Amino acid sequence: MPIQEAYPKAKAAALHALSLDPSLGEAHTSLALVKWLHDWDLAGFRTEIATALELNPNNAFAHVLQGLFLATIERDRGGTVAEVKTLLDLDPLSPVSNFSAAFVLVFAGAYEAAAERARRTLVLYPQVPLALYALGWAEVGLRQDDEALAVFERAADLSPNPIGLSYVAFASGRAGRKEAAHALLERLTREAKEPLPDFACALIHIGLSDINRAFDSLERSLVERDSRIFWFAVLPGLEMLREDPRFADLSRRIMLACAAPATCGTR
């Protein structure tokens, strides 16, 4: 389901649940997710996630969201690692908790720990593409470009979706296989049933060291308020992008957009 359709429905369902029972921590968690990743309402997220954790400190998904927020928005590495520990203590065998923990550690810059967590997840659940994505990004952070490419290709074999394939193209470019990256970008553009998301295009252009086109794609992501733009501040392998003065200006405008959040239903 397109995110512009899914998030309003999610918000409506969460609000309906809270109208029936305001003490449902899970409903506050769902509302927190929508407030951050659709409305870009950071204050609203903080309020809802705090309420969710106060009502149910054992809500594993609330700890996932809190960890992601601390890693990407607050840049609180200590708090992020603490959330990961709590998450895994609460739900140590869940594939979602495990690959989420790996992703949170990637965003926090703890690449060795992220790779270890992703590998442990894959021992238990070898067919989970999201665990492979987390491992691939951890390998990017560790500057193991060939290994990252191999992992992303393995994930694409399991689930050949456009987003996963954009990771393959990004890693191909970083590993020096520029022709393969260009060919995959052309294929994704030509064969996709829907336009390739701008954030995926930006990743591929970064892998190809085409920073101008990467910024063009990110500018469109900002206009569309695609929440995946938040990850560009913390994903590994994007140093060329973040060292460009345009990135600081883009980040400033993202925060300005968050200061004037959109609405997706009312509360």
C-alpha cells in the first residue's frame, strides 16, 4: 500500500483505538510512528512515545521506535544502545526485534555490533531480507564494499523489490562496478510499475559519485515529505554527500519542515 494511503489509515485506526481506551500503549505507539514518519511532528512523536512507554514499558516496538529516533534525530548513541539492550531483553527471539536492533545499531554508527546482531538473526532466520539489509549496511559502515554488495545481492535473490535492488546498485557503484550500477538504475527506471522513490535514486547516484543528481533526488524527497530522507543523516557510506555544504542546508530545511508539521487526520 502506498505510504500516503497507509499512514492516514493507520492514524485513523490508532485514534479510534484511543477513543475506545486511552490507556492502550500500543495505540500510542502507532500514533507516535505516524506523527514522526508521516506528519513530521517530532514533538508529537516524543509525547506519544513517552506515553506509550509509561503505559507499557515492555512494549518492544515502542523501544524500536525510540531507538530509531534517538539514533537519527537526537544522535544520542548511549540512549540508542540502551534501547537496543532493552528491546532484546524483552523479545530476544523475535526476528523483528533482532533485525530492528541491527538497523538501530547501524544508524548509531555501531557497525561491528550491528553486523554481529544481523548475523545472529540470520542464523535463526536465514530467509529474512531485512536482516540482510541491516548486515549489508553494517558492512558498508565497516568499509567492506565487496561484502556489502554480496549481502545485498543475496537479499535481492530472496526479495527482488526495487528498494532492495537500489541497495545493490548503490553497493555496486561503491565497489567500483559502475557499469553494473548504471545498468541496474536503467532497469529499475524502465521496468518499475511505479516510479522509483527519490530516496532510492539518491542512494544509487551517491554510489555512482554523482552528487548533483543525488541532491536533485533528495530535494524532491523533501518536497514530497518522504520520511526516508531522515536516514541520510546517519546511513554509512554517504560521507561524500554529508561533506557537501548543500547537505547542511538540506538538513536545516528538513528541521524547518518538522517545525511546521503536516496533518494526517486530527486528534
